[in-house]
Amino acid sequence: VRCHVNVRDKTQEMMENMADSEPSIWRHKERETVYQNADFVHGIRNHENGIIIDPEMVIQETDDELVPASKNFFNEETWKKWKLKSGLVVVDLLAASAREIGHPFRPEVWGIVRCGYRIAKPKWCSSEDYLEIQKFTRRATIDCPEIISKLLKLKSLESLEHSIEDIHLLNNIDKRIGGDGKKLILEELKITCVIYHEVFPEYSIMQQQCISESDYGGYVIHPSLKSMLFGLEKNLHYHIGEIILSSVKACRERRKLVTSFEQKADGVFSVRLKKSFVEVGHLEMSGGYGDKDLPRSTWDGCCKLPIGNAYMLEEIGERFRGASCETFSKMSVFSLHTYDNRIELWRMHVPSRGVLQYERTHKTIVPTCFEEERKKFFDFVVVLWDLRCWLLEVVEVIHRLQDEHNGSDMKVTNLSGTLPPHPFTPQKDKHKKGITAAYAHSDPGSSPIRYEI
């Protein structure tokens, strides 16, 4: 179903609305035509009225296994223009797809390549090109830390409790374990200990029915994420609660935009500097444990999270304008999304000028019963452990960007200018309307958002 509109009038209106978008000096000349194309404007207007949901916006999944991973080294030519083996250029493929009729929050409209674990091929590239893209995505850690792996092999909660106590005792009396080795064991163990005490106590709230979002966050998600940062408090901070993203606010104030827009998150990860913080990740919770709110899950997972990550990278590029493109290409920001009884981890980075790559690295079920869900417990701990390790890498990259910026002798590389421009200002009341209306008469069991694990 398509909505017929007066393209000329809508084009004029779109150009006026976009006056508060990216300043022309931040916009690549070859990209401007994408957002001035009448078909692109037609596509945006089509879905604001809640007619249909574009399948390219929501997450399509596949059972295909990921191709073997390859190390992605920085290449100057690839940074300037990401050309696939087929000879096609990624930024051109995204631009061509963005001109087609569809929802304005489709990834390609925002210059985003969405890929990763069990993410199906988008329609704008061939299977061979997508395999090439997938080769360089981050993967989940195969081997959980040894001490946690041993704990997860225990068959009962009582055995887990005794083993945790034994390990604590061992660290107190065994002098052979000291220094960094002892610290590492305690850090690895902390995640498991906190999850044990918070998620699996004898009278856990998670063993009840209809767990609200506030209880789900307060008893499970936030304590688990706080435990994940144990020992890293000098470098990283996790802010709990509904928070306005400072990256979005700072970027829009810098561009002196007049339209009102702010984005909130349910939790924010930040790198600590001497006098400030740098946002490097955020959490969205789409309801309580087991809630199947499909419109909200789509809005949070397909719209809010990637757009928030894009603003984080822009703010980092602005703060460290004197740093090198090579170091900036190693910068990653992260998204965590809870919906139904699941949790997903996503990573966004800049593989080439004008392109953002948004990868799903993990997808698992949040466990509520140790005896019946030990495998899910293992997978959940791996999500936390991998996020911890990757955030440590991010801390190193942030400090490297800062050092390069401070020692650049005022040389400016305009890192934020390498990112794709924001095509318009998101408006929740307007753009979420189409998502909600589309699901009003749909079968929840046939939702294209997520399939069963």
C-alpha cells in the first residue's frame, strides 16, 4: 500500500524542515542530492501516516552462520572510499537505497550498514558483497573465563554458592595467587557473584509473573551491568536511570539547531576523563521481563539505539578534532537492548568516510532460574564479559584520541565531518506513529522484528 502525495509541495516542505539539519560545510557534496530527491521525500511522507512498515527498517534475521572472521586493518584508500570486490562503492549503494520509498529510519537513510550475528542481507547489496562485509564484524567470545566456566558446570544453586565461597577462601589463604593474578580472578568472579545474589536468591522477584520494567531493571539488568564494571571505576562509569544523552544535546547546540530534540536512555556508559565524561554506550529497555511490546521494541531497537550511537561518534569526533582518522576508525560505541526475555549487544564504528557500521554481536535470553537455564546463564555472562573487554579497548582509544588531539599543533582533521549527515530531525510523535499503527492489526506471532533463538 502506498500513499499518494503532492511531491512538489512535500519537497518544498522537506527542504524547509531540513534547514536545521547539517550545516552545508559538514555535508558531502555528492551526498546532498540524496536528501533533495523527490522520491526520498515521498518515501518519508509515505510512512509518517502509518500506512505500512518497511521491512528494511525492522531487523530481518537469518539462520546462516557467520563467515570466518578476518582482521580489519586500517587502509587509507578504504577509508576514503569503501569499494567492495564487486567494484561497487558502499556509500553509493546506501545513497541509492535511501532514495527509494520507505520509512525514514531505514538504516541506509542514515548511512548505516546493519549487519552481524544472524542479521539477514539487506536488499541493497548482493550476497557476495554482504559476505565480504560480514567478514570484518566483531564476534562473541568463544571461551568464557576459565573460573566462570567451571562454576557454570555445577548443577545446582547450592553448589554454586559453596564454590563461590571456596574460591573467596582460596584467594585469602593461598599466597601463590597475588598481584594482578588475584585481581583478575576477583574481577572475573564478581560478575557471577552479583548475578547469583541479585538474580537467583531463594525468593527472587524474577520468579514471579508480570515483572515490571522498573523491577526488571532494578533487580537484574542494572546490577549485572554495574558488576560488569567492577574494578574499572576509575576509567568507566555506568549511569542508571532515564537520562538525556549529552552527546545529542552537545551536537545540536554546536550546530545551533532551532528545532527541539532530545533523546533519553535507560542507562549510559561513559569513559572518565580528568574533568569530563565521554558517552560510549547506552541501554534501552522495551518493557518488563517477557513483555512483547512490538511497536516499542521496533522504535527502541531500530531507531533510538543506532541514532544515539551515531551522535556519540559525532561528539567524539568533535571533541578530538586533531586526532588521526586511523585512530578514529578504531573507535566503537555500544548499544544494549532488552525486549521480551532477551538481551542484545550491538556495536557501531566508522569503517569508511560517510559510512556507519552497526553490528549485532550477541543475542541471548536473560535467565531467571539457574537449575533450568544454566546454558542461558553462560551466554548471559559472556555478553557481560565481552562488553567489559570491549569497553576497556574503548578507554584506550579515547585516551589515544585525546593525546593525538592535544599534540596536533592545532591541525584539524574534522573527524565528525567524515560521518554521514543526519537527513532530518527525529520526531517521536510523528515517526513512531507509523510503527504503532502498523502493528495495531498485525499478528504478534508473525512479527518480523525478532525470531526465536
